[in-house]
Amino acid sequence: MLQNFRYISLIVCCCIAISSLAQMPGTKIFTLGSEYQEPPHINTIYQLKNGYILLGTTKGLYKFDGVTFSSFDQAQDVPDTVTSICERPDKEIFIGYSNGFIGHLQNNYIVADSLEEGFPKATITKIIADKDNVVWIATAGEGIYYYKNKRLYNINTADGLTDDFVYDVCEINSNQIIGATDRGINICTANEKNKVISHFTSRNGLPDNIVRCLFMAEGENVWLGMQDGGIGKYDVATQDVPKKLDWKYGQVNAITVINSRVFVATEDNGLLVFNRNADDSIFNFLYKDDQLKKVSCVLRDHEGNIWLAGSNLLLRSSESNVQPLITLDKTTTENLHSLLWAKDSSIWFNTTKGIAQVKERDGIWQQKDFAIPNVNGASISTLCQISKDLSGSELWVKE
């Protein structure tokens, strides 16, 4: 019990400390291609199922093992600038390039794919594989392609797509994806007769028509990063678009949401971290990390580390492993004497008027206060949970 108490105390202390930091704790920067006169620019980061991180750059594809970088050999007809990476469930790895070329890794060697319909002629901005193993390909000028049953199909404005310049795609349901374009977002399906199901632009209340990045969160929530409109959540189930914010941080290049926090990679202001409330109507600015002024992409790895890329620099932080839960007022903090991690994964602590519970609901940690009569500011020194019966438990409080 004493050991658990120490762990909880350490977590709370770390969470309180984080709110005052100007940059992410425990960061380390790795430099790619310092031997080049013009070092490669990192365009995209991707982690394979085996743990290795792949980097798509202006000088080819690199593998990073956490310490060193190594490049991949490639066929002569394979171009240099990698803009997208995707690993299918069958472990086949697709590589997208700036000229529309698509290749794949074969025994650590990049070879060209053979597509009967030919390759796109525009930059491949994103490649994903859905649960049905359909490969979706977003392009900067030719709309969206999908590869199904060894055939390549196209979705463009002639099919109802709002714009052919597509920045990002992510899967939302079986056989359905959402595409971020220069003119809003589009819900598409791999159905040749009904490729575009619906779309949302500023006419539907979208804060900004130019949606540059997407992130699929818990439930049916897709987070959007926009050119000028900042960030917001699109609810797939209700089709509610995000509310307009007073955004002053410029272009958003990538977005990642972890529990109550939103990590926003920007063009000119580095990485911004916000805290969100339960209904995502309020975003409180927590801190800024501008060690990389321009952040082109963000990755959260299998171990919970945050990776940022800008120019030829790769920054790693373990910051996402420590989650700020709530902010306590000064009086409560000064009189905090007892903490308890309960069996339902909630946290209990003493207050000047009784006790309080902090519990996670839909990714947000929320506080609920319980007043104890006649406490009158007395110091509660001990909290203990004991089993009451098979259906519940009791919380004992000692003053």
C-alpha cells in the first residue's frame, strides 16, 4: 500500500510540474545527414509493427533504430523524395513519392510497383490501408485513389469530391475514409457506383475550408488541423463539425490527441500543447516547445514517446507518458495529505471540505467533490478502500 502511495505521489508531482515547463521534458534531438552539404529534409515519419521508425526524406528512405540512421538501396527507376509510408496488415510496405511514383520494400530494397493503370502524376501525400486491406492513396492534385482487387480506382471532382488537392486521409468505418482537401472534408467509400458519400465545407459550418491534417481518436472522433482555422473535432456519428476558434498560431501541419491533451505541430510556432475539456468546447494552452520552429510531422510510437520532425532534425520526448490530470487550487495543494488509487482506476484525495474523486470519462479526467459534514478544515490523513461485498466497496476516511 505504501509503495502504491509513493507511485501516485510521484505521478501527481510530475503532473503539477509539467504545467510550468516551457518545453517538453526529457527531449533528445537526432540529426540526419550531417555528412551532406545539403542535408535531407524529413517529410514523414512512420513506425513499423516491428518497432523500427521509417523516415521519408528528400534523399530517400531511412530507417532509425533509436540511435542511428541507415538508408535503403533502391532500383534505378525509383525517385528520391519520399512523401508517404504505409505498412499493410500483411506487412507489405508501400512508399509514396513526390512525383506520384509508388514503390514497396522487398528484402530491404525499394522496387517499383507494377500497376496496370499507371501511377498518379501528382505528389503522394498519404497512403493508408483499411481493415479490408484496401489501400487508399491521397494526392496533391488528382484526388484520391484506392487499390482494390489488384486494380487502381480514382475519386476526383467528377465523382463529387470537393477538391482534387488532398492533404490527408484516415479510415473511419469499414470501407469508408475521410479525406482532407483544399475545400473541406469528404467521406468516401470503395464503392465504384457511390464513391463520395458526403462532404463538409464552410457552407456546413466548417471553420476553414483548407484542412491539412487528420487524426483518428477514440470513438468516432476525427480531429482536424486547418490552414487558418486551427484545430477541432469532427464527430462521425452526429456529423457535427468543430466550432470556430480564435486561432492565432498559424498553419497546422499535424495533430495528435492523447487523453485530455492535443499536440499541434505548426508551420511557424513549433509544437503547441493544449488541454481540452469533456465536450471539446474549450482548449486551454498548456505550453509551447519551439526547439523545432517548423514541425512537419508528429508520431506517437508504441511506447508512448512523441517524435517531431523539422528539416533534418528528429526530436524525441517521453512527455506523453506523463499525463496531467487536473489543476488544483493553492489551498487544496498545500493541504494535500492523502492519495488513494481505487479499484475502479479513480484517484481519491483529501480537500479542506472533505474528499474528491478524479476519474477518466471518455478520455477526460474529471473531478467530483464529496463534502464531509463537520470536517471544518480538519486534516484528513488516511484514505483506505475495503471490500463491502461482491457488488461494491467502501471508502474509509481517517482524520
